[in-house]
Amino acid sequence: MAVLGRDEIINYLGGGNDDGLYSTADNLRAENFGREVYLRAIVEFSNVCNKKCNYCGLRAANSKVSRYRMDVADIIESANLAAEAGARTIVLQSGDDFSYSPDRIEEIISGIKGAHDVAVTLSLGDRSAAEYEHWFKCGADRCLLKLETTNPDIYGKIRCGEDFHKRLKLLRSLKQIGYEVGSGIIVGLPDYTVEQLADDLLFLSDLGLDMIAAGPFIPHPDTPFSSAAAGGIDLSLRFTALARLLNPFSNIPATSALDSFDPEGREKGLQRGCNVIMPSVTPVSKRRNYNIYPGKNAVSVDVADSVSRAEELIRALGFVASASKGSSRRMNNVE
Ligand code: 5AD
Ligand code: SF4
């Protein structure tokens, strides 16, 4: 459904018509979601990672990170608190930490789904399709697997030799298994071009995703990209607004990375086509160590406060925090 050509996209990404882009994106969001914004509570249950992505503070080689792994009971407890505070989606996120066996992940999913009528999203990285299929049968509803870039060469470089096609194959398998699937990129990685970002947009839109996440690149001091330039909030806001134009029904979060540049970054996202926010509900003592990029999880409030602050942000903009799980419109056959 390419309603926009590549040249037009490149012009918008360069700031050619911000007012027109943002108002069209906002109108489309309003048409499809009304005043509702979906809130997804993220439990970042382990910051251990066996990968070496050049952009990410959690990369295995970063010995400055104080690593933690939450146990099953504590993960379920955080999810329970978030659900009691009103969250209807729980996102379970970790680095590529394969020390959690399929059975333990199953225990977490069943523990949460057994106690609350919530959707569970898995953001666990490169686990096998068979494992993901098993967790789908256990009741997990959604998966988030970011491509970070849709250019195979750049992917190999920024993720230290990882294979783009393998990642893409897994993403397609997740869809086939029956999950609602989200993916996305980092906007403004070192040496990016607007042409590449236009191709990223077209590629992601062709995948027919239920959720598209994109936030600005933020250099982390303890990574090989420490001295690279930051991605920039405007570029990121243009990217998500264009994603809305190309994907009217998809869930598009205003990512927390936006707030690293501008305290009102997420608000701006919600006024420019985004319809989701994702507060961290990781226990405060651990949260600051989930330091993917500087400024991530800088706010130290408990679970209930995290959810209510997100609700306040939504209300302050004249929106309502949706009481629904915010399932994909595509899955409900609206599209
Ligand atoms: N800047 C912005 N986003 C980043 N991510 C990882 N490192 C950075 C960074 N330096 C994003 C990636 C990853 C998600 C958890 O955070 O997209 O999938
Ligand atoms: Fe690990 Fe994900 Fe960071 Fe890569 S982006 S180092 S896989 S946590």
C-alpha cells in the first residue's frame, strides 16, 4: 500500500514539509484510534546479553554494566503491579540472555496470563522459531523483534557480523506462528542516509507489521559508536509520522529515546502520528542498569507511579489511556 513514493519520502525526511506531514499523520491517527493511546508496561527482566551490537550499552563487551537477572517470581510480581495499576499489555524484555530456559519463560507467561486479562509481548531477541512457537501456545500474544536497519550490509556491521536474512526469517516465522508482530529501526545511525531511511520505511511497510517502533540513535559512551553524532529528534519524528502515513492501522510507539533529546519528546511523538507509549515498570534498583543508551530509564519511580505518570502524560495531551489491550487492527480484520 505505497501511498507515498520514494522521492516524496526523501523530501519529507529532509524536512521538506513538516507541517503537512505532521498534520496528516495526526489526522490519520485520530481517524483510526480516536483519542485512545495504548500503554505498554515493560519489564526489563535481564540486562545480560551475549551480543556485541556496536550501538548498544548492554553489549557483552561492556564490562562497566552492572548485570542483573530477575527471578521468575520477581518478574511476575512486577507484571502484577503493572496490571493492577491499569496496564493491559506487559512487555517482557531482556538482552539476548539465553540462560532463561523455555520452561522458565513459559512459567512467566502463564503466571501473568493466569492472574490478569492482559496481552503479553515477548522482546527476547534471537531465540529459535520453535521456542517462540512454544511460547505462543503458552499464551504469549505478541513479539517485538527489531531489524534496526533493513540494509543487510549495515546490519552486519552494526550488529558485529550478525546475519540480516536470519533475523528477517525469524520475523516472518513469528508472523506465521500467529503472533502480532512488531519491528523497527534506529533512526540516524552513524553514516545513515535519508535514502536508506526511505528504503527502511518502504521495507518495513511491506512487511505488514502490527507495530512499528523507531527512535533516534543516541551514542553511548561505552560503545564503539561513542563519538558518533546523535540521530536527532526531528528525523525520528518524521520517520514515525511517515510510518503512520504508510501504515494507518499499525501501532506506533512514541519511544522513550525521544525524551533523551527533549523532555517533551514523547508528547511530540503522540501529536505526530504515534499512538502508544511504553513506560518501564522494572524495579527501580535494576532499572538504571538497563542502560541501552544514556538517559534511558532516568526516572526512578515505582511501578504504580510509572504507569500513572504515563497516564498523566496521555491525559495532558487531551487523549485517554485506553482501557483495551490495544490489539492490532490488522489482527481484528479491520484492514
Ligand atoms: N540509541 C537508540 N536506540 C538504541 N537501541 C539500542 N541502542 C540504542 C542507542 N544507542 C534500541 C534498539 C533496541 C532497543 C531495545 O533499543 O532498537 O532494539
Ligand atoms: Fe544485546 Fe539487544 Fe543491545 Fe544488541 S541491541 S547488544 S542484542 S541488548
